[in-house]
Amino acid sequence: MDIVTLGRTGIKVNKNGFGALPIQRISRDEAVVLLKKAYASGITFYDTARFYTDSEEKIGYALSDVRDKIFIASKSMTEKVDEFWDHLHTSLDTLKTDYIDIFQFHNPSFCPKPGDGSGLYEAMLEAKEKGLIRYIGITNHRLAVAFEAVESGLYDTLQFPFSYLSTPKEIELVELCKANNVGFIAMKALSGGLITNSAAAYAFMAQYDNVLPIWGIQKDQELEEFISYIQNPPVQDEELTELIQKDKEVLGGDFCRACGYCLPCPVDIDIPTAARMSLLLRRAPAAMTLNDATKEKMKKVDDCIHCDHCKDHCPYDLDTPKLIADNWEDYKEYL
Ligand code: SF4
Ligand code: SF4
């Protein structure tokens, strides 16, 4: 079993955190079965967010009886102090708990600091003093904000996208976290569905002993996969190394991670789907990409008014309007 210590928090868990964003998409009863099974099988770290609709509520419903045996991380997207308190109290209520282990600023556009005028960091400190949260974390998709947060010494954990498709700069960020004793929580370890071999994804992560991946889990089959990695962690042997190398060559650096920060689109284009279609066509089951609903979604690319909202909000600096147009052309050809 691979154990991760989340930096200065001292939280020790096995390397399979439960990413609770996808449980929004299943019923409460299904979520309860999944979460109880996860806990019974040894998963003790659960990451959720105020923004994930009823995800917190489902965790509270399923796991409040074992609250002292698990770690809960949640987050708030607010940039206003009164809303921060609102969110925190709602999270505590819905999670049916008196405290949240790690409360994170959810992808803020800047790194909150004491005295910056926003009052956000001061609110976090007050929440910690009151015992409502145990540690202060931040999540982000922007490298500059992430580096600033780690270097500031103000944060106990950083949550950032990380996978074997990450760039050398992102690996540098992981190493900086280790040097600064900041826990690194890895989101998008399967890169928004582009990585289809979870054993390879895990094996890559296993090389970084300070990294805790939170796997987005919605189906029993996915849960089974990660449970099996608790007792039998995949290692990066020759076969997986070759697979990772091939994927890196195919995907290159300029691909859409499906983070959704470019949304909403004023003409309702499903940008994360459209921007990845060429890759999905060749990597995902045909039933997922060639159905009528997806065809309709792709047709909407023609409605683009080139407002550049998506391009201006993409943390990966993608030329999104061009990317979706190229993907649409490819899709038509493929059909
Ligand atoms: S540029 Fe096109 S795709 Fe992007 S937000 Fe504007 S309308 Fe939507
Ligand atoms: S285009 Fe950029 S912002 Fe939009 S989903 Fe893809 S990576 Fe995220």
C-alpha cells in the first residue's frame, strides 16, 4: 500500500483519494452505496466542493457515522467574505460535521493573502481559530497563482491538475510543494478522460510520494479499480512506461483538459466536448462520440460569434475558437 503524507497537515492516507464531483450525477441512494463501499474498502480521503451541487450532502448522508475516521476536503469559489461564511456554514451543515479537515479557496483568480483587501485569508484564519476547519488549502488551474500560493507559506495544501501528461513546469510545482512541506492534491489525474489506463495514471503518480490523487468516481467499476490499487499498487514497468510515452506523443502539450473554465459560452457551445473531439473520436468508445446528441453539440460550433470569452478564460492559453473549429472539421470528415 502506498501512503501519502499531505505536507505539513500530517494527514496520512493511502494514495487513492475519492474525488466527489461525479457523484452529483447519480442518485442519492447510488451515491450512498458507492461512498460506503469506498470507506469499507479503505478509502479515507474525500474531496468535494460547495459548487458540486449535492455532493457534500451525499457525503454527509453516507459517511457522517464514520466522520472521525475520514478526512474531508471541501472548497468555496467565493471571492466575498460574507459569502465565504455562508458557504462554510452550508458545507458544515450538509456534510453533517463540526469541522472540515481542509477548506480550500476554489480556483480563485488571485492568491488570497492577509492584507490584500479581500479579507478572504483573514476569514480562513478565523475559521481555523474557531475550529471550523483544520487546514487551509487552495485549488487552481493557473500555474502563476499556484506557484505564488506555495511560495507564500500561507497554504497547507495545493490542489492542481497533475497526470503523466503534465509539463516539466507542473512537475517543478510538485517538487516545490515537497520542498515547502505543502500537501499536493492531484486533480484530473486521468486528464478529463483522455487517459484511459488508470493503472498507468497511478503508476506515474506513485513516483511522487507527496502527491495524493483524487480519482473522480461515479461507477462501481471505477471504484473497484481504485480499491484494487490500495492492496496492489501498479508500478511503472516497461509496458506502462511505453504506454505513457505513446500517449504523450499522441496528445502533445496543447490539448483541452476539460476544466470548463472557458464556460459559459454565450451561444451555448459545449466547449470542453468540442475542443477534445478529435482526441475523443480516437480514444473513447464510438457510442460516446457518434450519437445524435453529440452530433447536435458539434453542429453548434458553427454558431460561434468569436467573442473570445473562452480564449480569454482558458488557463492553458489555448486558442479555443480555432481549436473547436478544427475539431468540428475533423468530426465532419470522420463522420
Ligand atoms: S468565441 Fe465562440 S466558442 Fe468561445 S465563448 Fe465566444 S462564442 Fe463561445
Ligand atoms: S478550452 Fe481551456 S478552459 Fe476550456 S475546457 Fe479546455 S482547457 Fe479548460
